[in-house]
Amino acid sequence: MSAANTITYREAMREAIREALRRDDRVFLMGEDVGAYGGCFAVSLGLLEEFGPERVRDTPLSEAAFVGAGIGAALGGMRPIVEIMTVNFSLLALDQILNNAATLLHMSGGQLNVPLVIRMTTGAGRQLAAQHSHSLEGWYAHIPGLRILAPATVEDARGMLWPALEDPDPVLIFEHGSLYGVSGQPGPGQVDITSAALRRSGKDVTLIAYGGTTGKALAAADVLSAEGTEADVVDLRVLRPLDDATIMESVGRTHRAVIVDEGWRSGGLSAEIGIRIAEQAFYQLDAPIQRVCTAEVPIPYARHLEEAALPQVPSIVAAAREAVAS
Amino acid sequence: MRRQDEAEDLVQLLTPEGERVVHPGYDLDLPKSQYRGLYRDMTLVRRLDREAFALQRLGELGMWIPCLGQEAAQIGSGRALEPDDHVFPSYREHGVAWCRGIPPLTLMGMLRGTTNGGWDPRHTGFHLYTIVLGVQTLHAVGYAMGMRRDGDSSAVVAYFGDGAASEGDVSEAFNFAAVYNAPVVFFCQNNQWAISQPVDRQSRAPIHHRARGYGFPGVRVDGNDVLACLAVTRAALEHARRGDGPFLIEAHTYRMGPHTTSDDPGRYRPAEEVEEWQRKDPIARMRAFLLREELADDAFFREVDEEGDRLALELREGVISMPDPPVDAMFDHVYTGRHTLLEEERAWYAAYLDRFEEPRA
Ligand SMILES: Cc1ncc(C[n+]2csc(CCOP(=O)(O)OP(=O)(O)O)c2C)c(N)n1
Ligand SMILES: [Mg+2]
């Protein structure tokens, strides 16, 4: 990787928060250990020192409280960025997110919008066991009223936050824990939060991935390329609303689709994407849709079991081969 | 003996210098051997904790959550329990696990990823560790309500931290326990920190004051004083067993080590604070007391240290020789019995692995 202008995903996220704090004094960050500690994944390192405790707030340990208070602050005209340590702990605030943030606009007849951004870590691969490692973004993508983002690249980590803050409605940003150390170009600093992106072009099969599995899909595409199969890699970027057009355009060209999702298969995001392809591109398909998902188990703690439970490059390659062979 | 001032907000039976003081509300008179036993427990727990930490550094454990500094709070309360009592721990209570007879190797096996849990909570009266903050306080209440329904004369202890005390579940557990008069002792180890957050960022009022608002007693105890922790927990358990309902103990202690093996406390807390607490060390205090009262001699201390060395060696060898579970163990225990979905996944996974085997065979 060339060193010029390269930063990590973590730094990109930090830079995005820094820029937002500078640009708009209604913006503030709150959550557990975000201040003095610099965030449990070191995303907000140095921001307390730079912006002070009014704008970078260490909260008591209460997910329901800081998400709920975030909603209240947003209703009062602020632009809170709330950080939840991991998606598993967001469940303690699920009532606030689903019954409140996502529904207040509707239930107030359009009077009360909630311009709240919630960032959280998602995903496995760090030996943190079954209460820190799940991929529940697919659940959140089920909920009307929310916009769901899954930055997979440094550019998206840098560029998605500001448009999320400008969105008048609640936005959830899922940061896959394995990505923080990944380096890349931050880009111009702002990106769209509406479309999927084609990360690689090929003619034989479409690999559809997002967040933490995008890199694995790209690595699988390299393996496939070496054996003569050229894959399109679609990075969904936005999980709600899904950008059907980009998916269908790709599948229309390759006639084969492999969906990679670190969530569970049953009732998951992969099922949603699969059925959309069946609905919209059925006659373009030359092979059954393949899915590579996490084993339907709580994420194991032991490293080798955890690795086995997750989508990996070899399992993506195997699914793509199957799609291409049929 | 010096008497502690009644108005004082902290129950103490041993000063940091190991001097025995009298408290008007709580007293303790143990056979000599039990005083030595408390010292031995604390020392061995510290030793196993240190060994586990080292094993994590060697890559033999995925992580470790040290209890260094909290031995008195854990041994004092743990030794107050009767065999039929039931404990709902959080994740740092290796000292309580020790008192419940959980082999330390079993604890380490869990953090190595060899087993999930590994001990029988029903048999040991020690529930499995809980990671999501505060949830176990509610489980403890429900369990205690069940005990009362069954006419048991036992009680439940729920451990949680000063940080977890901010979670809604804990407040809801307090209220539920009070309304149902459940025989549960809430044992808060206030170790002054919740990862990087000092306790004054969690709570404006002392945590034990909360109990009164829910209608039950709350007491603050010197959590580095094993005698006080034992005396207060005994009294609290008596209270619960008598049918007088819940009781909150806030043990004032200190997390001497990092939050976990992934943490570096140098990033957020001053070394002077750690040094100050070093002077209140629970084990040094008990040792001073034993010497002062002539309850133990050098030979005893040497024996305990040697026992610690043997334990550490045994643990090291035991951990290193633990087998890794087979990969398909990940499909176990998702449901109680056989389950079609899991069997499909298991079969799919085996077939998937076979594909890799074939070319080699
Ligand atoms: C609901 C929930 N939120 C956040 C966390 C992450 N977390 C793990 S331990 C911890 C600090 C807990 O502090 P405290 O309750 O004082 O216990 P201590 O670690 O000091 O023993 C945090 C924030 C968690 N496990 N569960
Ligand atoms: Mg604490």
C-alpha cells in the first residue's frame, strides 16, 4: 500500500468526527469510554483533549440512557453522534431505537424528526465471544424509519458521517471491528449514502458483500481470477434502503450471484437480497443464488471455532465455483 | 480495641495496618484456623490470577480478567455463603468461584476456549460468568423468588460493578427484589473504575444509598478488609434468609490491574492513585493482623507461598495440555436436543471440509 495520503479506517472515522465537531456546534459525541480512553476501539482518541467534555461526553454505563438522551437532544435541535461499544449492547437500547427514534416522525404526524446518528461496532473475528460479536445490522435494516450504513472502506469511513448527520432522520452506522486497522485513501471527504458500489468488475459471477465481508469477497475474487473466473464485487454500503439497481445491473451481466453476509442465513439480510434478485432478475439468472453466511450458532469464543463459523475466503470461493459450475 | 464511629459510613474491622477495630453493628469472632484460611484463600487466588495473566501473555488464554486487589471483597463475601446459597457473578469473581469450589483450571479452560462454562452451576451454587453488564442481577432476583416459593432457607448473592450499577437492569432488579421481598444480596464491588470511567462519573450519590429508595438496607464496607466483608455479608445473608428481603452491600475496593488483558490503565489513571491503594492491600493487611495477633508465624506464610507455587505450576501445565475442541463443537448446545437446522448445518460443514480433504487423500 502506498504511504502517500494513506490512513487507517479508524483514523478516517476519527477525522470524520473531528470535522463534524468543527463544522457544526450542534454536533457532539457521547458514549462509554469515548472521552478519556479515546473509545474502546480508539476511534475518538484525542478528541476530548481537542473539543472538551461538553462535546465529547463520557457517559454512565447505560445504553438505554445515552441513546434515549441522544433522541431527546436531537429533538431539541442538537446533532448527536452516539457511540455504542458493540451491536450486542445496542440491544439494551432497542426500545429507544426501534419504538422511538424510528417511529417518532410517523407518530407525530411529521412534526418530530430525529436527526440522530448512532455508530457501533459490529461483527466477529476478534475472539470476543457470543455477546460481543454478532452481526445484527440486518435486523436494523428491517426497520422503517432508519437508514443503515455499513462503511467497508477508508473512504466511506471518512465520508459517510457528515451526510448521515445532515440526514433529518436517524442513521445507524455499523463499523466492522476487523476494519479499524485497514489502511486506504480517505478520498475527498464526503460520499453518497444512497448507493451500492462496484468494487471490482468481472463477467462471470457477482459477489455481493458489505462491511467486514467486502474485503473477503475481494480476496475471493482474486483467487477466482487466478483460476479464470472473473467476479464482480458489489459492496452494498447502504443496507437500508438497498440499492437494487446496482445489484440487478451486475447480476444482469454475470447471471450468477453469491451473497456474502456475516449475519445468519435464516431470515437475514442475505435472504432479502436473494429474494429481490429472484423478484427482479429471475430470468437473467443462469444458476441458483448462493449464500455464504455465518453458521447458525452464537459466535464461538475459541479462535478456530470462530473462524470456522464465519464466511471466509475459501467458503466464498467454493460458493462462487458452485454458481459458475451450474 | 478501637471502636469505629457509629456515624462512619464504612464498615471496617481491620485498619490498613492490620489493627482490629470494633464496629457497633458488625462483629466477627472466628476460630484461629479460619483467620489463617482467609489469608490462604486470598493469597492463592492472587497467585492463580497472576498465573492466568501470564498465560494470556503467552498466548495460552484468549483473555483474562484480573481480580487483583479485590481478593478481600471476594473471599470475605464468598466465605459467608452456605453450600445451598446461590451466586450470580459478573466476570471478575475468580475469588468467589474459588470459595464455591470451582477448580481454577476450569475457569481458565473457559477463557482458553476449551469449554463454554465448564462447571455445573446447580451443583456448585455458582452461576456462569455474565458479560453483558447488570443482567445477572435480574436473574438473581428471579432465582431468589423461586427459592422462596420452594420454602428454601437459602439466599442468592448477585455480584456487579460500580459501572454496571448505572445500567437500568440493576435498578429494576432492586425494585423487583424489594417488591417481592426476594432473598437476594446485591454485592457491588465498587473498584473505583469501569474501564476508563471513574466511579464519580457513574454516580453522584454513594451506590449503597440507593437501597433506601427502594426500601431495603444498604451498607458500605471496606472491600479490602476481608473480615468486614465476611461479617457484613453474613449479616446480609441472615437478613435475606429470615425473610426480610434484599440487602445491598457496596464493597469499597480497587481494581489494581487493568480492566482485562486488553487494557492499559496507564492511559487514564494516575500512578499515584494506584500506589495509594497499594497501601491498603487486602492481603498485606491480613498478614499484618495475623502477625500482630500471633495467629500465624513465618512457617505458615512460607507454606502458603509454596502451595501457591505448586498451584501455579499445576495450572500452567494443565492449561497448556488442554485439548482444543473439535470444530464441529460450534454446533453443540444451540438447542437442548437435536435440531433440524443445526443438523443440516453440521452436515453441510462436514461436506464442505471434505472438499478440502479430497485432493490430499
Ligand atoms: C451492556 C454492556 N455495555 C457495555 C459493556 C462493555 N463493558 C464491559 S466491562 C465494562 C466496565 C464495567 O465496569 P464495572 O461494572 O465497574 O465492573 P468492573 O469491570 O470494574 O469489575 C464495560 C463498559 C458490557 N459488557 N455490557
Ligand atoms: Mg468497576
